[in-house]
Amino acid sequence: MIKVYIAEDQKMLNSALTSLLQLEESLEVVGTALDGEEALKGILEYQPDVAILDIEMPKMTGLDVAEAIHSTDTKVIILTTFARQSYFETAVKHQVQGYLLKDSPTDKLTETIYAVMNGETIYDPALVRHVLRKEKNPLTEREIEVLQCLSEGIPTQAIAEKVFLSQGTVRNYISSILSKTGARSRIEAVNVARKHQWMNE
């Protein structure tokens, strides 16, 4: 019997996942959690074979929990809505055994549980393609810093004071940002950068 622990902050999805996995005769859901801290406590208590973790949960993220249990025997499958490169890279860094998107077919989750128990590492192909398609960030660190200020609605003079540059230099950075993003306005530049995950958010 494979012991499974589920951490998902959406109650309906948490219940649905539990019901789905309980249909498998060789799987037993030994506990569930609605936030990261509860998940970490439950995993350490029940010592499941596999922990299914959402990323964005209250108190602790699924990636934080994965890092905290890295030295245990529990295998980790990340189940998330977000195909963010930074999340995926962090998950790989923590050596999670599985990374699936929530729009994957339902039987994919059970297949992944059996696969990771057999020593395999399973990453959603669509996610990997998405990450590989990510455009290289054309913005410099200073341009990203200025863009972050723009996203917060900070005016040019205040940006100059905050980043210790002259207003003219800040305007030059803004012109460069608009050029690199192909945007016609500051707001559009922010939206483009967010879409491609070029900002440190």
C-alpha cells in the first residue's frame, strides 16, 4: 500500500483529489492539509511515501515544504496551476520527483505516483516545453529595477531618488525598456514583462 499525503488549499479540489486517489486499491490517503505549515507537520507525522503539494498555499508554499522534507524518504509531486519558470527551477533544485499541471488528465496523477515510487522523475511535457520556449530576458538588472518602480506607479523623479540616478538617466532606461519590450507605454511595458516573467516578482 502506497501512503499518500495531499496538501491543497482549495477545499473542493482537496476533497476531489482525495476521492480520486482512494479509488485506487493500492493507494491510501493518510492525511490532507489546507496550508503549508499543516502539510509539513502532517508529512513529518505520517511519513507518507508520496506527498502531493500545491505551490501557492497559505503560511508555507509547496516548494518550501518540499525543501523542508528533502532529507526524508517522502517523494514529492508538485501539482500546480502555474507554469512559471522560477517555480519549476526551484522544484528541480529541490529534486522533486514529479511536477504536474492541474489541467493534466486525472489518470496522469495516479500514473505519476506509481512512476515516482519506481524511481522515475516525471515532469509534465507541456510544462517543460513551456519553460523551454521562454524568451531570454533582454532587460538588464537596472532596467528591471526601474520597471519594478514603474509597476508600482512611482514617478520618474521619485525613481531617480530611489535608485540613486539622475532623472535623465532614468528616462534613458525607460526608453530602453520600451524599445526592448516593444511597448508604447510604461503600463504596456510592465504587462509585457510580467507576461514573460522578466520581473523579479
